[in-house]
Amino acid sequence: MNEPQSGHRLNDAVKTDIENSVLCWLATVDADGTPNVSPKEIFGSYGDDHIVVADIASANTVRNLHAHATACVSFVDVFRQRGFKIVGTARIIAPDDPDCADLGADLLRMAGDDFPIRHVIAIKISRISRIWAPSYKLFPERSDQQRMQSAYDTYGVAPIQK
């Protein structure tokens, strides 16, 4: 399946997959060009043109972004088996920065008292592309419900009945 470009604005599909993803993966490069990918569990969208990520224990990520501000964030809804890859330019926002309270409000709410946030990493989006599990190409006739049931079975979980 081709990886369609959705522009550089967050639409409802991207925001839904962000909300349904447990982790994102933030990729950076260091001063020598060595890649670094690390999981982040406190992240979200801000407006329609930023991804925000909490720096909880991300010394390498922050150092790398100071050297090269380009970042890539990927996230996948493991049950629907699809997600997005977002590339953009990162800005490290310290707690005393006037923008921190606004850009980091949702992150602080998610982190609660469990996770101290050292910085907010705000990524201005330049490209967004869809990530599809191989099953979309191999089994295009499967419905979302079938894909989700397959994932539930694989992980030994069931959706919460409301």
C-alpha cells in the first residue's frame, strides 16, 4: 500500500491515532550523524501543526536536538495496525519559557505527579505520512474490526465494554 502524504496539518485521522497510541518513537541524530530512537509515553498534538513530547528522561534526545533540530515521530495504534510518521523541526522549551505552560498543558495533565517533565519538545510539522501494517497490503479485504480482533487475539486482550 502506498504511503499517502496528508500534508503538514494534523487532521482528525492523525489526532485519533495519536490518542489511540500508547507510545511514540522519537528519532534524532547526534552531532556525528548517529541515529537515536527512543520511546516516549507522554506526547500529544498541539493545534494542527505541532507534536509535543515530554522530556522526562531524554538527555540524549535533547542533546541531539540541540545539534540537529530535525526530528521524526512515529506512532501506531496497535489494534488498528496503522499510524503516522511525522517529520519536523524541534524546539526545546524549558519550564521557565513563557510558552511552556501553554504548549505543555496537556503533557503535564497526562504526566500527573508520576513523571516530572524537564522540558517540552515541540515539533513544528513539515511532513506527515501514513504508516500501514503489512496486513493492509497482504489482506486488503479485511475490515478494521477483523484487524482489531486479530490484534486482541495476538496480545491476549479484549476491549473494555462500556
